[in-house]
Amino acid sequence: MGVLARASAAEIAERLAALPPPPPHRRLRAPETGLVMARGRQGGDGAPFNLGEMTVTRCSVALPDGRIGHAYVAGRDRRQAELAALLDALLQDADRRPALLAAVIEPLAAAQAARAAQQAARAAATRVQFFTMATMR
């Protein structure tokens, strides 16, 4: 679900287009946008504090066979939330799961890892090496 939450609706739809069409689904909870409070901890283990609010869109869908999928995504992309919920429901089917993982989840995860590595490389290029007086003898 983390991979789907970080992918755009266009990326998810592009990957789904390569597969047989999914069964029709019905919305249990239509995509709706709201705010959630993001919390943090100073130093990672200190007392919790309210960092601020962030926009989140959620959706729930049901398949004809009774499987239910839920999704929460950051931002206001209603289509992304519905596609992620649909995939959550579809991934619960043991017969469809391997094809969905290979065609949708794994390529999206690889693209996200490549973007993260590229961003880390750009940040590493600006890294400054500090030397202490103890090492400068």
C-alpha cells in the first residue's frame, strides 16, 4: 500500500492497462478529502508533538466476490485513492496477486527506488566534510 500511496494515478493506471480489465467494483466510501494531524517526536524518541495538518484522500471499494479494499493517500487525488483501493481488493485474490505484483507493484517500487537513489546522489554531491582539530595534527 505504501508503493501505491506514493505512486500517481497516471502511473497506476498505466500499469493496470497492461493487464486484463479488473472486475467492476462499487464504492463503499467514495473518494473524500480531509485533514489528518501529522505527529512527530523530537529526536525520534522524545515527547510527541503535533507537526501540522496534511491533506489525505480516502476511498473504500467492494468487488463482486465480496473482497473489500481501502486506501488512504496523501493529497487530493481522488482517482489515485480509488485505484489504490481497487488494487488493495484485487491483491487479496491469490490467483491475481502474482500478476498484479509483477505488473504493477514491483515496477512502481523500482521506479520509486530509482528516484530516491537519484535524489540521494544529488544530496550527497553537496555533502561537506568537517574535520576536527584532533585529526589535523
